[in-house]
Amino acid sequence: MTEVLASATVFSLAADLPTALPAPMGDSNLALDTALLVGETARKTCHIRRFSAAGATLRLTAELTPGDAHILELRNGQTIPGTIAWSGDDETGFVFDQPIDVVGTLARNLAILPAERRSVPRVEMRQTVSVRRGNNVEFARMRDISQTGLGIETELALQVDDPVSLAIDGLRPIGGTVRWAHHGIAGIEFSEDLGWQTLMPWLRHVQSHPMRGQAPRPPALHDEDRGFGLGGDKNVIRLDSPARLREGVRWWNVVVRKLTPTLVEFEAAATFAKGAQLWLSLPGTPGWPTTVIEVEDHRYLAEFRLPLRPHDLAMIAPGRLQAS
């Protein structure tokens, strides 16, 4: 029995127009999703290399005229009207007349498959992910994700076979292994596959709630105090450290700027309401319950529900602590 390959079509949550893609290796059409491109006089079978909200890059040998109207018929039953943007070198750019719900298309693709064959293909996106290797924790930028792993842009000097721990905004922490790394880009295989039942709702949430704030990042220079949070506290400890926050069952990446035994100031791309009950975990610590008491844009001040004790402070990477 021939094993059915997972789809190699790349789906993108970005609403960018279709562009020509680098030539693939091997049999370029082997695992790509197929579709029909229907014009006034002909129906042409094509393969979808990349699919975004704005259009698709299609692989087919026919030369088509830019500006001509066609309909893209997907295997899931969707019919998408649009126009030819460009054509050449066995590829065609097809621009949709109206933006498409990419995650909805993925869901329809899964629905026509038996449950045992449902697999979410690679999805391009730009999300913050924290990567922990040993005692080093850094924020990275996600390039794409699938059920089996993800691609990242990172400043960590990752090596093949390095074990890492990943924290992705809105998902539980997950372990992984570096499978390739070069020039600041790495591919990481999850130690445990994400089921489509987990990944699809998360993708829907990401598509419906794009981050409006910038991803948290350690600053190149210390921020000037702006009258918010712990700026006036003489006993504050400055950290500028990556950390994780849990709200309910969802985890988020944040930067902890400063803290005292009773208060902590942090920045996040996610949005938390005043009064939100959170669990804050810094590298090398089990974490503590906190309550948000002040909010300014994407800066937050939270109160530890129990004051930190001296041995708690000693766990918070003492080699990096600097008194203000």
C-alpha cells in the first residue's frame, strides 16, 4: 500500500499577492494540492504551491494571459474567482477577487479526508516564540509551523540535534530538536506532534486576532522611565528578561523589565485586562501567581499574590540582575 504524503502546499496567513517561488527539488508536484483553473474555453489541472488570503502561486505548463478572468476550483468544493496576474516558467500567479479565509480553506480540506489522514500542512506566519537551550532563553520569530515542527529566525547559535524548549503564544510549551540550522534560520522538530484538533483552533485564533503591538524584545538600551510602573522605586531590580505568562490554559511570551518582592513590570504583544489573574514564569523558576493592576498600551504592572522571598529572588538568574 502506498503511503499518502502530507500536503506540501504552503498556506500563508499573510495577505500578500502571489509571487514566483524558488524552483523546488525533486518531483515538484508529488505532494502539492491539486485544483482546476477554469477559463472561458478550458479547464486546466494545476498544483497549488502557495495559497494566501490574496491569491495563489500555481504550477501548470500552460501560458496564460495576465488580466484574464478564471475560477480556481479546489478539491474541497470551493470555487474562487480571480484574474491571472502573471504567467511563465511553468508557474502562474492568480489573484483572488475577494480575500479568502485561509484557515477556513484548511478546515474544508481536512473535512474531506478520513480522520486518520487529517494533517495540517505548513502554514506561514510571523509569531513570537521563545526558545530555551540549556540556560539560554531568547525570543525568536516564527517563519512557519506544521503539526510536526516549525521554522524560526533566531540569534541563538543552534546546532543540529540540540534539544530545545519552545513557548509559542497561545499554545502550551513543547519540546523539540533542532534538525537544521544555518545563517540565523533553523528548523525544529517537535518531540510530540501537535494534533490538528489543537493546531486548527489556534490558527483560527491567530488569524482572527493579529497582534497589534510589537513582539516583546529585550531593549538595546534601557528605557527611560516614563512615569509608569516601577520607575520611581529605588529598590527595583532591572531584568529585561524573556519570560512566560499563563492565562488559563494559554501561554504567552513577555519581557520582564523590572521587579520588586511585591510587584513586576512587563511588556507583551498579547493583551491582558486589568485584574487578569496570571502565572508568571521566569527562566529557571517554577513561577508565581500575579494580578494585573496597571495597564499602559502593552506595558503592564502586576502584583505578586504572595511577596517573593529571598530564595525566590536568588532563583531569578542572579548573574544578570542589575540594581537600578
